[in-house]
Amino acid sequence: MHWLRALDIDLVVDVGANEGQFVGWMRDRGYAGRIVSFEPQATAFGACSQRWGKDGQWTGIRSALGEAAGEIDLQIAGNSVSSSILPMLDSHVAALPESAIVSTERIRISRLDEELAKLAIAPSRTFLKIDAQGFELPVLRGASGWLDRVAFLELELSLVPLYEGQELLPTIWSAVGDLGFTPIWIEQGFSDTQAPRMLQVDGLFVRTDLLART
């Protein structure tokens, strides 16, 4: 919240909204500006829409995000929040048995920059949060036409493979640096319930040229 204020953020883009938990957290802590949330899963989107229907500054779009528009299968996890476009590995289920895949759902997928362009909004500085269960890098690639407006970035980063074909922390960290962002914080995320081992973290990044002025 300090960085949202310091960077004069006027749009939050919430990729992987699930049932709106992240937005609820932000609203509770005083962010009153514009929010656009993306959630592809039908049940989670329905629960989330009940919340944004009462918030005039919050827009929801039912879509996954990636590098190209089309349709794709979503793997639905038993705990909902672990659902992913990518197949789940046994290592994920072993660490959190309730996350096992229970079904699949055909969903729409689109590019973030194209979806935001349709909304005809013109923020000066965006906070982009991506929680896509191993699909973070394709989401970033599909945001290339909007990244010059992103001042603050939050990504879920995996330390070990949890989904088939996902990129791990070192690769994504390097890619984000190449895009002009500097890391400022690491927050503990998903840990193995069977052993004291961290599996995922949340990384916070600020656009480097703005960091020098704050």
C-alpha cells in the first residue's frame, strides 16, 4: 500500500482474481481507485462478480490471459486457487493433496493489452498483479502493449516445478529485469505441508526509472 501511494497508482489489474480475495484485501486497506480483475473459472468468477457488482470502481472480465486469443482447457483444482492452464505435477499434489485436479473447463483466453484497450481507460500508472499458477510469463508477454504504463508489478514465482512446462523464479526474475523492473520485496507464499520447504513466493517489482525518484 505504501508503494501504491508513492507511485500514484490509479489502476490495479488483478490477473487470477479467483473469488476476489486480493481486491477485498486492498479495499480493506484503503485503495479506492479503479480495478480490473480477470478470472476464467466459472464458479470463481460467479463468486467474484457478486462482490464487484456492488463496487462501481471494480470491473470483472471472465477470461484467462496469455500471448494469443482463443480457447483453452483450464485444469480445475479441488481447492480452486490452484487451478491452472498447465497440467499439475505430482509434486504439487504431494505438498497439498486438496489441490488435486478434479475436472477441466473450456475457457476463453486473450491478451491483456488487447482486453485493456477495449475498456478505453487511460491510467497514468498501473499496478499489475499476476497469479496465474505457472502461466505468469505468457501473461506478461501478452501485456507487452501495456507494460509502459505499469509502474508496480507483483508476480507469483515458483522455486520448484509445480506445473508442467512452467518457468521458475530465475527465468522470470531475469525477464522482468530485462523489462525494466527492480525487485523490492519477497513475500512467502505456498509451502510444502509435509516438510519445511517454501515452494512459491510473491515478488514485488517497481519500474526502475520510477524507483530512483521515490
